[in-house]
Amino acid sequence: MELNRFNRENTVTRIYTPKVRIYSKGIISLNQAFVIETKFKAGDTIEIVQDTKNPKDWYLTKNSKPNGFPLRKNATDSGLNMSSRGVCSKIMKSLDKEGDHSIACLISTNPINVEGEDFYAIITKSIYQ
């Protein structure tokens, strides 16, 4: 008999990958992996940005503008979230996901810098429920 042992030491139980979840009810949730890698924190403000030439391409940018969406701690984990039913609706519509309860996508932790501002790509080609 040849046995293969699995235990906590040799088995990865959870792989942390930076993700964003968009809920049709108006919540955008950034998971713990994204928050840790980017050093975002509760109280930071963000904007969600759409590429007008490629309407399925969305980005997130941190800023200090008073009209940005404030991030707050998730109730269940170490992630962050923000609220905007309007933004969530526009994202879902642009991705032909209007009837879904929520979608999740990978999100880049390596920002694209445009005119001195960092934009984190929401990788919409990676959508899953």
C-alpha cells in the first residue's frame, strides 16, 4: 500500500486572490487579498471609472476627492466595500449581467498610471458568479 497524506502543513486550504464582487443591490466589495496588497483602508475614497472606448473595461482609483465613494469595513471579513446602486447597475448592464444577483472578477493590484493617477483594472473577462 502506498499512502498520500494530506494535512494543514502540506495542503493549501484557501488561495487568496485579489477579487472584487459587484452586487445588483448596490454594493462593491473588495476582498482581503486586494486590500492587503494595495494598502487600501476604511475611510479612503475611490472612484469607479469606465473606458468609453471599451465600455466593458472598468477601473478603480483611490483619491482624496470629497465626491469619491468612501470605503468601509466589511462586516464579515477584512475586506472593504462601498455603496452605489447606480454604479453597480451601470457595470452589470455594460457586462450583460443585469439579471444576476452578483458577479465577481479578479482585480489587478498593479495599477496603470495615467496622468499621475493610479487605476486598478477590474478584469471583467474573469467574471464568475
